[in-house]
Amino acid sequence: MYSDGRVRRNAAMAKEESAWPTQNTSAASNWGFPRILIPVARNTNPILMTRIFAILLMLNLALTTSPPDVLGDEGMYLFNDLPTKLLKDRHGFEPSAEWADHLRLSSVRFNSGGSGSFISSDGLVLTNHHVASDTLHKLSTPERNLIDDGFLAKTKADELKTPDLELNQLVSIEDVTNRINAGVKTDASAEDAATQRRAAIAKIESESTESTGLRSDVVTLFGGAQYHLYRYKKYTDVRLVWAPETEAAFFGGDADNFEYPRFNVDATIMRVYENGQPAKLDHYLKWNRDPITDGELVFVSGNPGRTQRIFTVAALEFLRDDRIPYVLEYLRRKEILMQQFGLEGKEQTRRARDELFGIQNARKAYTGMLAGLQNPQTMATKRGREDRLLQQVGERDEIKGLASAWKEVNEIQAEKREMLSQSASLRSTLFDLAQQIALLAAEDKKPNEERLRGFTDSSRDSLLQELLSTAPIYTDLEQAKLADELSRMIIQRGADDRLVIEILAGQSPGERAASLVAGTKLNDVAVRQALIDGGLNEVLDSDDPMIELARKMESEYRRIRKRNEEIEERERQAYAKITEATTAIEGTGGYPDATFTLRLAFGTVKGYEEDGNSIPPFTNFAGAYEHAAQHEGQADFDLPASWMKSKGQVALDTQLNFVCTADIIGGNSGSPVVNRNGELVGLIFDGNIQSLTSDYIYSDVQGRAVSVAGVGILESLRSIYDAKELADQIGR
Amino acid sequence: MYSDGRVRRNAAMAKEESAWPTQNTSAASNWGFPRILIPVARNTNPILMTRIFAILLMLNLALTTSPPDVLGDEGMYLFNDLPTKLLKDRHGFEPSAEWADHLRLSSVRFNSGGSGSFISSDGLVLTNHHVASDTLHKLSTPERNLIDDGFLAKTKADELKTPDLELNQLVSIEDVTNRINAGVKTDASAEDAATQRRAAIAKIESESTESTGLRSDVVTLFGGAQYHLYRYKKYTDVRLVWAPETEAAFFGGDADNFEYPRFNVDATIMRVYENGQPAKLDHYLKWNRDPITDGELVFVSGNPGRTQRIFTVAALEFLRDDRIPYVLEYLRRKEILMQQFGLEGKEQTRRARDELFGIQNARKAYTGMLAGLQNPQTMATKRGREDRLLQQVGERDEIKGLASAWKEVNEIQAEKREMLSQSASLRSTLFDLAQQIALLAAEDKKPNEERLRGFTDSSRDSLLQELLSTAPIYTDLEQAKLADELSRMIIQRGADDRLVIEILAGQSPGERAASLVAGTKLNDVAVRQALIDGGLNEVLDSDDPMIELARKMESEYRRIRKRNEEIEERERQAYAKITEATTAIEGTGGYPDATFTLRLAFGTVKGYEEDGNSIPPFTNFAGAYEHAAQHEGQADFDLPASWMKSKGQVALDTQLNFVCTADIIGGNSGSPVVNRNGELVGLIFDGNIQSLTSDYIYSDVQGRAVSVAGVGILESLRSIYDAKELADQIGR
């Protein structure tokens, strides 16, 4: 299970994090929570953890004998640099340009965090239920619980308009490395270089948006060695067509999350509209209506959120010793907070559930990542590989000057450590809105190229889409979150900190949160619109307590953000050198770390061995019913009423879930899995427990991507969800 | 709800903590977990928190106008220094020596953490279900779930022998301050003073044990200004007679915990045996079989675990800024760990539940305490009071030298901060056993007076009772806990720490935990017995991996413990001076901070105002059924089948729970509430949300102790639990 939209709050933040490696240094995430999309660690149970270590042990042996460039089916390739030779050599398959273009244009990025695909000429989009659940939550009310009950629009008129989704279709990629680098003076300080680079990026993006009308993002690749301009067609009128019940989508709950075999229909269908009509699409995926076969070559086209495979040992140590423990502490804190809020009653449980689920998902992922990094053998392997590389670099005169980059990365970690807990944000919807509105007003006064990332002309529409969302804001939940954030800020900055004293205004965290939430008018979209329209004067004049608070904190926020961006820039420069050195030693043909942009992965449908057992690649509907029976009375193992009622009609041997070796990570949730013919055969929704180290190390010995079978989705639509018509339309 | 036995693992630890103020400096608790008994903060919900702040605000007004010595019915008085004048003046009641002796001898301390009382001449003991739940858990199996299903012994032969309980009856108190102080040289360094004091204590305790055969504990009072010798008769053959279902005992669960009105039968009955026969008791409480009346004067005789009312502002700041955040982080970590373990299946849920409950209880208590301390007004009040006191001290020549004590306490906090995360323990049953056995073997070689606290001759029996407990040890749970502790140790000490590297032995935390748990034989009581009998040679020769690990960590453990004890000693000396100064200014007649020893509190049965509503003092059985109906379908709000079945028989207007103003805190759980006649009228089981600041500040404006009514217990026995015979016997 992957975390999704609920952890990336708006386009500005999403954009910031698409530049690599920003994991904690971007100002938007300086409060320590991962807004990126991450795979979930199944469990902290040591028995299960042992399975991870077993695979790490195998990797260790593999790596120490020969450090290969890529391992097995490793790789998340750029669509403008596909591994054609490798595919031909290994799988006898040569993707044509048309094949690749069609797949790219049929792929969709959920800007809220996740992937999807077009599956009909009239705008249908397939993604995961857990990618859509943020939207399902926003569309739900105490009376209409889409999360519990699912949804089916019987006609187009019944489709529900979503409050703030933005879907992106990748139209073109252009290498702009030279233009960016030309904008940065060679002798610039890190601070100046960051400013100059940001200006160059803003200029290219704005020019592109102006000339093409397309969303235009410059993406930092290979740790700053390359910059590519990605142009997207945006869809912002997105409507809900079908969603199953959570009991079916997340069958087995936390206990089965990250496990295999699985039996989940983690799927949801939406439709994009243009000018009030279903969008007419030239590119969409046909569906293969036959079962998948064992050993079949498959491709995954989606948007992996972040990997850290380029990281030096020092950077991994920072993760292990500082950043991940810090983030885990934060996540546990928020997990308990949301649980406690939910105890207040059924409606509170409903309000907190979606966010709680996202937090639990992230907490599990980080727990698993930490477990891998705390294995002394993992680090020994990484260190051995780095030592050999450094030795080779030192032996070659033309690149030995690059060796200093490793030292620079090392030094930068100490600065990141120091910045880790520095924050001037109070994570809650209302404060986030106030902060973004205040920043927007101030940034608008500056020339486009001097603005903070996320506030340039080219980002404006996506930002407004978020700021003017009609999603409900629950004041009781906001108050609980704000009180907790204030309490946390007292601990982090100290009770005697000038800013803390000013923020609390003599009140306790609980009192202050209550008065802020009671006093602000920002839950009203019209009020937000008026503030945005009124610009800086309106914001400066506002006596809304949340806006006043955001303004109080603004200079400290900017100070921290600036410092983090400077650190980020220096790290970027160092990794660009490391990439140069590595390429000189190991050659090209690789792939950059994930950046939440479209990538192609490939793999084979294949089971695996675990504790002496053969885990077959497929499951079917019969297995789902058996699994429910085996776990009777255990929470999260009830199949929904629709399933129990329809058992007689379902073709029980239909494939339901399957695994393959493709290299995926969080953000790939909702990615289509296609065959050689470019036909959809599955829908990525999870990685198994053995794949959770893939943030920094890939393995296909046991690591597997988990998909819903396309035929399984069709069968559930036909025989369970009374949606035969929909099933007949899609993928034709 | 109060935390109980599960957080105090053995007599040695319990004893250490009876010396004040050891909250984090005692070696046994250097890993940061509160073994003391603490009241639970109801909720982190800011709406509820606001209620705490409202009461703090009221206190603030009260305190700033006149800083009284004690507030309302404040006080946890020593049985050898009862507030007779105050009781006579305020309530017109003069307790006779016989009255007090009878109450003292009818009171019971659960050495596992909690209070109780004798309620029949043939050994029946009443306590809380949540004090007994640790024992219920240990007596349960997958087939016999006493936690879920409750228990009733139809005959004495059916009573279940508990695996490791020790009950204490306070036989006498003797002031030994002069003897202790005579043993400490005036010019001794803190380190030497600590050693000398420990030696003096050990000598007194051992002599007393030898001459009387009674458990003999020297208790540090008034922060070291007084030392009293407490002698206890011990009961170690304790059998379970009756327990209700958790659904009845903890009706309303986490959501209702710390709330009022309440409807809980949080009661359990045991019986003490001597020589295989029910103990014949001269002192036990008669029960009043009439309803309690509003405004009635009542007394609570129990063992409050710890208060910190003497704390200076600097000490409270350390709590607020360092210690409580640190402990909360630990508790949240363990709460998630236990929850995740429980997801593995029903049996795992059962195994983890009791510990999970204790952790949640503690987490809520600390959250509430922190909320109070983070209120700027609380600290301003405390600071104002301290400033006035210091000014008065400075104005009086004979005591102005004592003013330095505040500065010393301040300096000591920095050292405590530094020691906070230092630990050489791995919290789990198997490691704790190994560590205690290894320490015991080494300590046994030393003269009695040089031994660590908890390992002296007088402590030996209680320690063995714990080490040789027949309670089941679940290896899967042990493995999960140990893996988590190892992972935490890597973070705290660093992956490159010599001891960490040695402990991990090249393995990951998960692997290492698995091999330790698989390799150790310590789950076998006979193996533990043999190691203890064999002494140091046996331990040194042992190739049990857990024993080997404990030995590897022993010198570091001793180093940390020694350092903490030295800090503790200096703090004790400073607080003794502060007590001297305070007494000089404010007079005597007060009470020392709680030390998990027998105290008498008093108060009146009284409702209170909340948000404009009058909360009546009593609830009844009818209310319980209504409460269940109002919360239908919500977790933890189902009354058990026994209740639903018996609704027709129950006298619905019988009192079930009530509140009074008595000054209690964690550890008072299970305390009898008696009337002027010394008759039992209730059983303490909780404090309401407004009482949770009472760790450092008492108030009876809204703060209330919550009890099960004696008549409610009798009615449930008669009409619900088919235990009419038992009901007729008790308290006669």
C-alpha cells in the first residue's frame, strides 16, 4: 500500500518535492513529515522483519561479489531515455516510438500524489481506491459515507465532481540542462547559485506556460546533473464514477498491508471533463480481457515519488540516525492523536480515518526503511561499494577532483541534522491555507523569477486549485491538530522562545487552538477568494486570527526555508559531481532517482520462495472468500455485504491480484501494468514486504510489485457491483 | 483510571522508587518509562483540554491572591502524623487511635502497584479490576480468557493461585531520621553520602527484618528531610476469587477513561492464604450497606505512588521541556508496537492487551500533565509562589543560607537532562530477568550494606517472588519487544557505539532478537532457580545468550545507575533544605509528597459544575444501561452479556459510581473509601479529567476522585454475577 494524496497538500508543495533530493530540506517539509509517496513497511513484527533481513543478506552476497550497475529488472526509466537495448537483449522486445508515446499519453499523474491511466475514449480514468480515498473522504458527509459504502454513478449525470483534483498528462520532455546551467555563474556562492538556478527555472517554466498553455515543470534529475522540462496537459474537472467499499479495497486492513498473497480490489474509476463534457481522448489503454500468464513480460508506467539510490553512506547514516527516527516520532505522535480524536464518536472516527490511514501507511514504510538501514550488513555493503568507487575515482586523474563531493555530502549532513527540527509551520488545513495565502500575497509583489518555488506564474493555477478547494474543513479536527502542533512547537523551540511566547499569546495550546479556530473565517471559500483577490493589502489589513498568526510566523518561515534551500543547492551540486564520477566509472544507460515524474519500469510476472514455500504469482476470487472465512471475527477481514450476496454469481477462478518484478515505489500507486501490446493487464497497488528496502536498494529475489488484475476489476464490476455496462465500456 | 502493577516489574524496582524524588534518576527507570502509578489524562482532545485549563485558570486566581499551605481537602497524610486538628476544625471529626490503627491494618498494598483492603475475616481482599488485570492476564490462556470473560470461584477449591503477587499490610512506622543521618558524614561528597546513606538504610532494614521477620523498608520523606522505617506483613499466597468482564470493569473504554459520570464495576476480589489456609484476619473493613449521601465525609486509605508538589520551577521546567516529552515519545512508540503486534491475530491481541492498556493509560496521564505544564499561566503561578518564598527566605538570617538549594536543584536539572536517554537495559521480560539474575549473583558476593538497593537481604524474598514467577512468557511478544528495544538503542547510543556493535553481533535488531529469544532458556522457572541457586559462578559459566548479553551490559548499567544515584542524592539533599526553609516560613502540619506508602486522604462526596452543568455525585445501574444504549455500535460501549441478561433482576436505582474531593493519585487505585465509622462505602478507581494536574497541583474546584460504590459492587455480585453467597459474606 502506498501513501497518497492526503500527504501532499497542494501543488506548490508537490512541485517543490519533485526536485531532488529535497526529502527534508524543502521549506514545505521542514516540519518533518514526508509528503512524498512511500511504500509501506508491513510490520514491525520481528518475525516479518527477519524476512527483510534475509533478503538483505542475499543482496549482500550478490553485491560483494560483483557490484552491478543495475540488478535484475531494476530501473525506473525516463520516457526520453528508454532502455531499448537492455529490453531487446534481455527480453527480445523492442518498444517502438509509437508504443512508448501511446503509453505515455495514456498515463496520468494525480497531482495529489499517485498515478493512473485513461481507459476509454470518453475520459474514464483508472486509479487505486487508496489514491482516490482522499477525494472520497472529501466528498463524504455523515449521511453519505463513500469510504464505507462505495459509489456507482448509474448515469453521467450522477457522477460526483471532485473538489480539488488536478490530473496531469505528460505531453513532452525537453532537456534544458544547458539553459539552466548557463543561468548560474560558475563562481557563485551556494546561496547565489540557488537563487540564480531558481530564476532560470522560473523563466523557462513561465515562458513555456505562456507559449504552450501547458503546465510546465523543470525537473532536476541525477541529483542535479540534468534538468528536463516536462509539459503537462491538465485536467481539473474530475468526477467520481465508481468506487468499491473500503472493506473490498483494503480487505485485510493493516494486518495484510504489505503482505502477499492478497485479495484486494484497490481500484476506483473517475472521468475527466472538458468544458462540462466528458473529455474526448485520443490515447487510452485497451484492456486485455484474457488472464495474465506466468512469466509474462509486463511494463509499469507511472510516477514513482522518490528513491534514494544515489545516496552516499553518510547520507544514509543521516537517514538512519536522525531523519527517519525524527519522522517516525512525528508520525507516531500524529497516529495516536488521530486515534484519540476518533474515540470521541462515530462521526469523529469518520473525519479522522483518511488521515489516520495515511499516517499509518507512512509510519509503516519508515519503520521498514529504518529496519533495513539498521542492519549492519546493509551499511557494510553500501560502504564497500562506495569505497571501491572512491578508489577507482582516485586512480583516474581526470575525475579524481570529484572525490571531494563525497566529503561535501558528508559535511552537509551535519547541517541537515541541525535544521531537522527547525520549523515555523503548524500543520493543519486552516493554518496551511493562511500561510499559503499570506505567502502568495507577498510573492505576487515580486518579479516572477524571484519568487519562491510554487508561487511563480506557471504554478499559480495549481496552487489556486488547492487554496480554493471546496472540501469540507472540520473545525473540531482542526482544533485537535492545531493544539497538538502548538504543544509540539513549545517542545521544539522551547517555552521561552520569543516566537512561541508571541504565538501562544499567554494561552495554553488548547485554549489558543480553540480561539484561533473559532475566530478564523478561512473555512469559507469566498473569504479565501477575497483575500487572494485583494492581494497583499487585503492580507495586511486582515484581522483574521489565522492570517495574523501566519504573518507573525512568516519571516521565521522564510529564514528556515532559505537556509534549507541553500543546503539543498549545495547537496545538489555535490550529487551532480558524484553522478559525473559514477558515470565515468560505470558508464551511462542508467536511470535517475525517482522524482514523481513519469517513468517506465519493466518486469516479469513471477512468484517467489519464502520460508521454503512457493508463493504463486496469482490469487483469485475463491481465495478472497477463503481468506475471509479463515480470519472470521478478526477486524478488517470482513468482505462487504455486496461480496457475500454475490458469491453465487462470481466466476470464482477469475484472477484477482498478481505480482511481478517491476521496480516501483510509492507514487506508482494506480499505475497501469501493460503487456507487450500496450494493453492493460493490471493496476499497481502495493509492494510486498521484501520490496520495502527499494527506496535505497532494489532486489527481485523476493521483492515484488502487487497489482489488481484487470480481469479481476472487470469481474467485480460485472458480478458484484452491478456495473456491467461500465465493465463493457472500459478498455475497448 | 490508574496505571498499575504491569509497570512495576519487581520488588527491587518498586522499592527504589519509594525513595523520593527518583522519578527518572533511579537506575531501574533510567530507560525512561514511568514505573510509578499515575492518574490518566483523559484525552488530548483540545475541547477536553480546555477544561483542564479552565481549572488551572481558577487555581491561578486562587493562588495569586493567597498562597495557602494546603487547598481545600488537599493532603495525603502519614498515618503517624494525621491531621487531627484540621479534621476536627473543618469537619468536627476526631479520629481515635483505634480508628486509625484499624483502618491502617485493614489496608493492603499490592506490591505490583496499587492498593486494596481486607474485607472479611477469612482473607478476602478487594481491589480494582485494573490493578488485578496484570494477574488476570498472567492466569489467562487462549482457552481461558479471564480478561474477556471474568471469573468466579464457586468454592474455595476453585480459587486460582496467582503467580507472583505480594500483598503488604503496614504493621508499624518508626522515625529513623537520626539514625540515617548519623551514618552520613557531614563533609561527605554526594557520591560518598549516597553510599553511606544506602549503607545506613540497608543496615536498618536488615536488622529489622532479622529481628521481626517483617518486610522492612526505609522510606524517604519530605525530599530527604525525614526517613521512616515501614514494617509490613507480607502475603504471597494470593488467590483469585472473583473478577467481572473487562466490558463491565472498563465500560466506555479509552473514550470514557478519565470522564465522569461513569458506570464501571472496576473491582476484583482475591483471598490471601497462609500455610495453605485462608488467612485469619483480625482487621478487615465492615461494609456499609446503605447508600452514600451527598456531602458525606469520607476517607481514603491507600498508597499514592508519586506526587511532585515540592518541585521547584526549574524542576517543573525539566519535566515540561525534557522528561515528559521524552517519556511520551517512548510511550507512543510502545503503544504502536503493541497495537501492531495485536494485528497479527486474536491470540496476539490477547497477549498484548494488558500491556497495551497500561501504556495507553500512562500516555494519557503524561499528555495531560504536559498540557498543564505547557500552560503559561501554570508556570507563572508556580514562579510567583517560588519568588515570594525565596524573598521571605532571603529576609530571614537564620535560613537565608538555604536559598542556595533552589540554585542547586536548577543545576541538577541540566545533569538529569544529560542522563535522560542514557540506558543499558532492553525492556522485555526475558532480558529483565537475565539482568536481575546477573546483578543478584554479583551483589550477593558483597556485604549486605554495600549492595545495590533492591538486592539487600531484606529485599531478597520479594525479588525472588518476581524472578520465579510462573506467569507465562510469550516468546513472540518478547521477540517483538526486544527487536524494538535494540532498534531504539541504536538510535540512542548510535550505530557506531562500541556496546551497540557488541550487542548486535553483526545482526539486525530483528535477527538478534530472534536468536536471543530462541536461544535463551530463561522462560523455564527451573532454569532461573538453578542460576539463582548456583550464584555468581553459575552465572559466569552460563552460555545462555540472554544471560551473556546481560553480563555484557552490566558494567555500563552499573555506571549509569551509579551516576543517577549520585544526582539523586544531591537532589535529595537540596530538597531537604527546601523543606526546611518552607517549613520555617509556612509552618508544619503538612504532608510529604507521595512515596507509594500508606496515606490517609479525606474529602466530601460532592458533585461539581462543568460548562454550566451540574454533575451529580452519583450514578446508578439504570444509567449504565442508558449509557450503553446511547453509544450503541461504538467500540467499548457494549455491556457484557451477563448484564444484558440480568437487567430484569438488577435494582436499577442502586448507586454504581460516585465522586469525592479526596486528594488521590495513581497508586491509590483499589483504595477503600470509608466513612466516619470506618465502614467501607466505596472503592477508588479513577480521577476525573480536572484532577490530572494533581501530580504537581491539587484542586477540588472540579477535581474529583471517582469510586465504585460499595453497594454497587454488592448489587452486581448478587444480581448479575450469580455470587449472592460471596456478597453476603463480605464486609460482615
